[in-house]
Amino acid sequence: MQEIQRTERVTVVGAGLVGSLLSMYLARRGFQVEVLERRPDMRREAIGAGRSINLAISTRGLHALRQVGLEEEALSHAIPMRGRMIHSATGALAFQAYGKDESQHINSLSRAWLNKSLMTHAEATGRVRIQFKQRVQHLDAERGLLEVLDEESGAVREVRSPVVFGTDGAGSAVRRELVSRPGHVAEQEHLSHGYKELTIPAGPGGAFRMEKHALHIWPRGSYMLIALPNEDGSFTCTLFLPFQGPVSFASLDSPERVVTFFEEHFPDALALIPDLEHDFFHHPTGTMVTVKSAPWHVGGRTLLLGDAAHAIVPFFGQGMNCGFEDCVVLDECLGRHARWEEAFEDFFQLRKPNADAIADMAVENFVEMRDRTADPRFLQEKAVEKV
Ligand code: FAD
């Protein structure tokens, strides 16, 4: 079995949120970390950070950042959300606090800012080199060989690495290689709903046009709209809607239909989204998937973490938080074991039940958010002044 040598070179596939944070943890343990990222460097080229514009970071994620000294910096860019603000179809508002006092809150943070910051801090360790526009196409886990496509030149090269970490997200190429092996499985379940991001711009002087310290929800049964605040006074809204059916992305096929739909179901939001028609027809419609795979490693040579191992739907706001917690737990496993394989197996045994549990809870919370938060008894008890 392969001994863990502190000075050896390891490869991380994917410099997303989890891969970038993982690189910092590995650098701290003395490894030389080569990161292969298929996208261009988002700090230099204007590309979207992919997926949601902002996301909720909670205790688990903050704990992982604290271990590498980044919690305070992240919190200085975050907006505390102390509860849900429920918007009824008439525009009436009701606030449901997350906890007994204001210290119990989650935080809205820009995904792009966080990803860029993690990459910069990883490189600043002096042990992490991120190579961009490098797409991993194949992995031979036994021989530790990666086939990598240079997205710019089109050249294909082989990279040898004794240990490979797959943090390449829900559609992971590394996982694809793992599941082609006997004894490895991956179940994928796509939701019949998709999502679309829309923007509520800031008011004059960067003013927030709705309550700043809340996660806004417009629950409407089989679909819903949510909004999280951004540092610049804007809100990013996400519309969750079935792909097909009488009220769906398929049925909203003209600007008139979209506006009529908003007039009927989200009138207060409509008044705040000036570019609704443009956003609706120009922004991509995202898909959501749950991935349950097992095992997450091939001996001591390859390990999956983050969405690559366990993608979940976003309704608990825990996908990234869970991936960040992976980094903490793997670090502890590396501290406990002398051999990669033992550390990876320990990690898998510790994380798999938790990952499966949050995956199921995230699907259940979709019903809670889009439906039960609108329970009239709840709304009456907690009705607040309109802001
Ligand atoms: P990713 O962020 O997907 O990063 C993977 C990286 O690998 C990317 O940089 C990609 O370019 C790269 N890559 C992919 N394939 C290759 C390849 N073949 N070769 C090289 N590089 C490759 N989570 C929360 O905790 N809170 C939230 O509020 C929240 N909100 C969400 C809202 C939405 C709408 C969605 C869809 C998700 C949300 N999540 C949230 C989940 C969160 O986005 C994911 O859990 C998180 O991004 C996982 O990070 P990751 O690094 O594992 O994967």
C-alpha cells in the first residue's frame, strides 16, 4: 500500500469551490498540488462562475474556511440572512426567523468572489499551481495517468500523478472513469424542475429594494421564486419551475406569457425586475441533479470529493457547505493514517452516510420551501409590515 509522502506531487481536477479549498488544505500538509481546471481563469477573463451567482454559506462551510484562516474575510463580504421573508401572491410579507436571535443566520455570498479568493489564497501558499483551460478527458486510475486536453491549442497530453483528487463537479469526468470499474456505482436523479436566474437591481445609491437580511421566498405550490441579497444592493432571484406542463419553462414561450405569469403570481417581484423578458430568454435554464456514488476512491490513487462524489439539489443550500466539510474531514483522515488507501476509506465511511442524508433532505426541502412556507397559519402568526 502506498505511503503518504508529505512532499509528493498530487493532482486536483477542478478549481471550483471545493477543489480550490482542498488545494489549500493539501498545501498546508506539505504536498505540491497541481490543479487542472477546464475553464479560463475567472480572475482575468470575464466568465460566469457557473451555476448560481450567489449562495448561502452556513456554519459547516464557515468552519472549513476558519481552519485555513479565511472565515473573517469571507464574512466581510457576506450578508447575514436572519430568516425567510415569505411573499404572498397579494404582496403581503411574513418573516420566519431561522433562530431565536439574530446570531442564528445564514450568509449570502458571491460565488465568483469566493472562488477567486480561494484560488488566490491557494496559489499564495507557494505549493499550488493552477493550470487553466486544461480539461481532463480520461483517467487511468491504476497507472495514475490523466489524459488532458489543452482547450486553447487543442493539444492532448498525458499527466502522471500518483494521487488524483476529483473535484470536477456534478458531471465529473473522474467519476465517469471510476464507475466504469466493477464494483463502482453512481445513481443520478434529475429533477423535473429547472431554474432561471433573474436580477433585482439596486435602488438609488446602492439601496436594497427589499429587506436586506432575509432569504426571500415566493412559494407557489409546484413552483417558486427565491431571492438572495448581493453586496452591491442587488438581489439575485432564482425561478424554479417544471420543464414541462401547464405552468413550465415550455409553456412560458413568449415575453407576453412571461409577463402575464409574473403579473399573476409574483406582482411585487415583477415591479422590481426591469429586465425580466431579457433575463428570462437570455439566461440559461439550469438543471438539478442528485448523484449518489460509491465507493468514492480507487485504492489510495483516486478520490472524489464535493459534487463529483455527491451532488445534491440546492434547496437546503448545503452543496458547497457539504463539499467544504469534506475538506476538513479528509484533512483529519490524512492526519490519522500513514497510507493513502486507509485515509481514503476512512473518509468515505465517515462522509457517505452524511452525504446521502443531506441529499434526501435537500429534495424534501423543495416541497417545504415551495409549499409549506406558505401555510396560512404560519403567515398570520408572523405577518410583518410591508418593506
Ligand atoms: P463545482 O463548483 O461544479 O466545480 C467544479 C470545477 O471543476 C469547475 O471549476 C469546472 O470547470 C471544473 N471541471 C469540470 N470538469 C472538468 C474536467 N473534465 N477537467 C478539468 N476541470 C473540470 N451550495 C451551498 O452550499 N449553498 C447554496 O446556497 C447553494 N446554492 C446553489 C444554487 C444553485 C442554483 C445550484 C445549482 C447549486 C447551489 N449550491 C449551493 C451547490 C453548490 O453550487 C455546489 O455544491 C458546489 O458548487 C460544488 O462545488 P464543487 O467544487 O464540488 O463543484
